[in-house]
Amino acid sequence: MPGQQVLQKRYTGPMKSTTIPPVRVEPKFREELEQSLEDGESIAALVEKAVRTEVARRRDHAEFVRRGMESIARSEAAGDWVPADEVLAKLDAKVAAARARQKAASA
């Protein structure tokens, strides 16, 4: 259909860039920010880099949580998981044993 071709061409072309909203900061922080810039770096470049880094961190975190939840679901379905109470009890026992050894060694 001719209309579909037009829509496809309209949305597959290069996208225009846009701006990130300005952020108000205290003058003291602005001075600190300006002092932290690397040679030839602008505040806009630093802000863009920081925003990109944070977006990537959040994306990676969301993916990490998603994979973790899938792993939990698979383990529960397969019945090969260990309840948290058992794991914590074993860890508590190891800590108690280590403290006992440390106490005996220092006595």
C-alpha cells in the first residue's frame, strides 16, 4: 500500500537531536563543576556523558534484575534451590566458628 511506504520512509530517516532540560544548581556547585572539567571539555559534554552513563547503568541494572528473577523462577521450578534461611544459618555457623578460632588464637 502506498500509505505504508510513506510512513516507513517518514520514520526511518535520521532523527533530529533534542536537548536535555537545563538544571539549576547553586553557584558553588557550578564553580566545582567547572573546575572538574577536563581540557577542552564543556559542561554540556560532561552532562551528556553523565546522563548516558546513568542511563546505561539503569539499563544494565534492570537487565541484571530481570536475569536474576528468571534464574530464581527456573531454580524454583526445577526444585534445585536452597532456601535463604538455610544459607543464612550456614553463614552464621561459619562466622561463629571463625570468631571462636580467632578468640582461641588470641588467648
